[in-house]
Amino acid sequence: MAEKILLTGGAGYIGSHTYVALLAASYEVTILDNFQNANRSVIDRLEQLTGQPVSFAEADIRDATTLAGLFAEYQFDAVVHFAALKAVSESVERPLDYFDVNISGLINLLRVMDAAGCRNIVFSSSATVYGVPDETPTPETAEFRAMNPYGQTKISGEQILNQLTAADDRWNVGILRYFNPAGAHDSALIGEDPRDIPNNLMPFIAKVAAGELEELQVFGDDYDTPDGTGVRDYIHVDDLAKGHVLSLAALLGDGQSHLVNLGTGEGHSVLEMVSAYKRASNRDVPYRITERRAGDVPVYVARADKAEEILGFKTERNLDEMCASSWKWIAGPHSSEDPGPEEKG
Ligand code: NAD
Ligand code: UFG
């Protein structure tokens, strides 16, 4: 019988792509999302993409009663936990909201899981737990360094999960530290929703290429990198989604907890990203070099061998494919759908 998975935050960017990958791997999936940062039409588009109705609950991960009801109804075998707030600058302004959703929300979920006897969880962590790392490519053994409240919530989430598995070996936990997700599903039905002015590089470049924003500000060209601009390990969101399928298979198969980076092991600078996007979109991407962004890390590149060794994870999609799929999504009909003010926070 197909194993049943609860996908919190499944209407979001990475969650929606992971939903498609989990269905392709024959899991039975229920999405839980409160649409704090997602468009309701994602659910219809997932139905269109997969040709199946989506099992879906509109709820908040901090709502224990609703969560317990879902566990009683569906008897989940595992949870893939994406639901979180993720804007770094907002976390500096409103730290309590971040602690509440990302930490209290996680604890609430774990309590409900424990009571329901479901003790398998895949947790979305981030390269941000490394702060400014001493070593690049950065191995999983690098120390925790919180740069902001958001980063602190990911460190705390990992520590909570590690202490839980140490206290009770019935828990199986997969901690996945994502580097920089980019691109969209090839169907152009789902992607990163870029309606607000984006903070992140790829959606910002996409909007400049589409003519919706005038120019990209390149935050500093005096870093100790080949062209002086910031370097990141961009990973295609569909590769990232497959990492979750492998992580779940490991937890539900031999019950082995694991902690891995999910990245390609290759870095690209801001200016390389601009060139790649210009090639993919055949549009100009005007840019201007400005001051460094406060709190920015010069280089984030993953040591990617542990995920391959433990999970058999290997990325398949290159930078050109990330840019081409992003452009297909941005230029398509769905990326700028407006759900109305009450539907997106
Ligand atoms: P996203 O905002 O697109 O998705 C998160 C989803 O969670 C959204 O659909 C949102 O509506 C939902 N959500 C938020 N608060 C909720 C709550 N209280 N109850 C129920 N649902 C709630 O973000 P994403 O980029 O898909 O990120 C998914 C996860 O990956 C997050 O945990 C994020 O911190 C982590 N992560 C993201 C990146 C990145 O660059 N995108 C990098 C590293 C880690
Ligand atoms: N950048 C610009 N101009 C922009 C936006 C970004 O030059 O308008 C540069 C940044 O300075 C950086 C690079 O592009 O050098 C990537 O920046 P992003 O904001 O896209 O990504 P970050 O790596 O800074 O942060 C993201 C998430 C974090 C997460 C981290 C993991 O926002 O939450 O990836 O690597 F922790």
C-alpha cells in the first residue's frame, strides 16, 4: 500500500515541486498550508499538472487540534515539513513571528506526530546555518553560526530534532540543508511566485528580464571571488524535490536519520547569473553595481558528496536549465496571477 505523507507548506515554492516528485514516486500526499506565502491557485495547477485531485487542508501548523484531526483521519507514515517563514530581513524586524512559526510551529507538529505514533520527518534546513563559513565548499561538519533570527530558527529546529532522536530512537529525522533553489517545473504551471519585489537574485533577474523591474542592483563587486560579486550554489528546484523523495525513502526504508547538504558543489557569481539569464531569455538584464548588502555572505557552495554517499543524491540540471525553466514560468500565464489581497500575506 502507498505510504501516506503530510506535506506542510506544500503550496509554496519548494513544497509544490516536491508534491509532484512525491506523486511520481507513488506516495499518497496531503498538503497542509495556510497560504501565508502562497497563491490558492497552486492547488488547481497541481491538479492540472498531475491529473489527480489534490488532498489538501487549509490550516496553520500551530493549530494542534486541526493537525491531530488530520493525523487521525489519514494515518500519515511521515511528514515533509516545509512550512516556515523565510525572509531574512523580515526576521530581523519581526523575530518573534519567526520564532513562533518556525520553532513553536515545529514543536507543535512534533508533539502531534508523537501522540499519533508518526515519527518520521524530513526537515527543511538551509545553508544559512553556516553563517560565514570558514571553509568552502562547506561540509556538514562546519559549525553553526546564526547571522539573523531566521538562521537561528533553522539552527534551533535542527537542534530540537537532534535532541529528540537522541532521547527516543523511534524518531527518524532527515535534515536537508538547501543551498540556493532556482528554476521552475518544466510545465510552467508552478514556480517561485514573484509578485512582490523579490529579495532573492533569481526572481529579481527574472522580473528585470521581463521588463517589470528596471534594473538589477548587484550588491558589491569587491568580494574575494573571481569577479568580485557574491557566489552561490544554485540548485534546480526539481533536483531539490528529488532529494526529498530520497530522504523519505531512507527514513521509511532502513530508518536511518541523516543530515546532508543539498547543492551541486558548484558556485556561480551574480554576474554569471546575469549572463546565463540573458542567454536563456534572449532579453537584456540591465544592472548597476551598488554597495554590499548588510549581512551578506561572500560565498556559499556545498560540499555535496555526503548526500550522494548516503542518499544516492546527484543533481541533473545545470544553470542554463534553471534559467530556461524560470523564464518559461515568468513569461507564462500563471506567474503573475493575483489572488486578491487577503490571499497573500
Ligand atoms: P515558501 O514561502 O514558498 O513556502 C512555505 C509555505 O509554507 C508557503 O506556502 C506558506 O504559505 C506556508 N506557511 C507559512 N507559514 C505557515 C503556517 N504557520 N502554517 C501553515 N503553512 C505555512 O518557501 P520555500 O522557498 O518553498 O521554502 C520552503 C522551506 O525551505 C522553508 O522552511 C524555508 O525556510 C526553507 N528554505 C528555503 C530556501 C529558499 O531559498 N527558498 C533556502 C533554504 C531553506
Ligand atoms: N544579490 C544581488 N542583487 C539582488 C539580490 C541578490 O546582487 O537584488 C546577490 C546577493 O548579494 C548574493 C546573491 O545575489 O551574492 C544571492 O542572493 P540571494 O538573496 O538570492 O540568496 P542568499 O544566498 O543571500 O540567501 C538565500 C536565502 C536564505 C538562505 C540562503 C541559503 O534568502 O534564506 O539563500 O544559501 F539561507
